[in-house]
Amino acid sequence: MRTKKNNNNDIEICELGELEDEMVNSADDEKKVVDSTAQAQITKKFGKFEDENALYEGYKSLESEFTKRCQEHKKLKEVVNDLTTEVASLQNKMSNILADEEFIELAAKDKNIYQRAVLDFLNSKASVDIMPVLGSGIGQAAAAVVAKPKNLREASALALKLLG
């Protein structure tokens, strides 16, 4: 026989077998508490992953995706460098062509190129602000009617009139 304390701190006399059973039950309860605490620590340790293997698999997947993205980034960077080089080369060729007098002469003789150049020039000048006419704030300047001769007789009459 042995003595034990109950919940009320009263001393009871019990059989040795009962005491051993209680000790085993108490040890099992403590083990469950320790196991649940360890599981909580593991959960904190691995975050959203269940265990080490799941964490390792997640890492391998992440590493693989990162490698793919780095390779894609490198390819895109090479494409940008190639395009930049090509644009610079084309600009250089264009400068050389425009500096070539023979090309300019041939282009001036081509009707389509000539018209396009003249239209581009006139459009660029049309967008430029025109200087105001002296006194334009007071009123409008009088425009003189230009007399254009229609035939040779009118042209000679106009010439005699101008010369006096």
C-alpha cells in the first residue's frame, strides 16, 4: 500500500497498481502536451508547409521558376541590345545616304520623292507661327490686288506702265 494526494490535497491510501496506472496516465498526458507543443513549433518553423519535405519541394519549385525568369530576362535584354544596335546602324546609314550628293540628285529627279519632300517642307512651315504684321493690332492691313497679265499685250502694257 502507498499513500497519494488527491485533488483536494487529502492523503489517500491506494494499491500500488493504481498508483502506477495514474503515473502512466499522467506521463501519457504530458507526452500529448509535449507532442502538441512540438507540432505547434514545427508549424511555426515551416510556415504553410507541413514538413521538411514539403518545404524542400516548395524551395525547388521556386528555384526552378526563378531560373526560368532569369533566363527569359537575359533573352529579352539581348533582344533589346540587338534592336538598339540595329537602330543605330540604320540611323548611321540614313545619315550617309542623305550626305550623298548623287542620291540627293536622283531623289530630286524622282517625282514622288520630290513631291513628298516639298509637302513635308510646306507642312513643317505651315505649323510655324507667322510674324505679326506691323500695326496688326490697330486694324487689318490693306491688301493690294495683284494684276496679272493674261496675254502678251497686257504684259507689255503693264511693263510700260511700271517703267514709266
